[in-house]
Amino acid sequence: MVAAPVRLPRPTAAELRLLTLAQEVAGLARDARGPHALDAAVQKLAAAFGPPASLPGEVFQAWVRSRSDKTATLALAWAREQVRLGLQDVVERTPKGPRPRIDVDAATLSWLLLAACEAIAQEPPSAVADRVRSILELIGHVPATG
């Protein structure tokens, strides 16, 4: 009995973009020599998801198309998870500096930071700098203003 050949679906543009972003973030982890690697990772993610970036639209379109295709859903989720894992690596390699305002493990913190950066896609362009500063304040990398 000969097995039928397996046809692998082509990755979507969104998957490829997420995987490239994951590599870039992971590169920051390898170069983490101080607390600035986490700042750089947050800035990179905010730029990738903020206006006028096309990534949020590509991810949304891929997500909508994948709703009826379990393989496509898993592939998109896997690509996003690679971004989170790269960010987690940065978090884990960042020297302990100023105390973050939240006390969670690296996996949870990387998930929250990625979600916050993804949410920037919903913000008006004039609010992006303020949102990024808020994220950096949350992790203790920018002095809170009072």
C-alpha cells in the first residue's frame, strides 16, 4: 500500500511576516547585554503592529480565512507563538533592573507584552507613543510620570 503524498499548504503572507518578526525579536535576545534589549523588542513589536504597518491587516485577513481550516488556524497560531517565544527569550535574558509593576513569570509577561503591542493596531496614530511609553512603564523600563 502506497501512502498518498502529503500536500503542505503554502504559508500565508501573515505567517511569513510573523516568522520574520520572530527571528528579529529572537536576534534581540541573542544580543541582550542589558535592559535595552527588552525596550528594543517592545519598540519593534509596536512598530510592526502600529500604524501604518500592514501586518495587523494581514494577520486579521489570514485569521478570518483560517476559521474553517484547522491546519491554517494552527499554522497562524504557531507563527504568532514564535513571536511570543522570541519575546520570552528577551524577557528571560534581560538583566533584572528596575522593578516591573507586575510580578509574573516570563511566559505570561511575554504574552501580555505581545497582546499590548498587537492592540496598538487599534489605536489612533497620535496615541501610539503614549501606549508604548505605558508598556515600558509597566515593565519598569521608563520612570513613571506623576
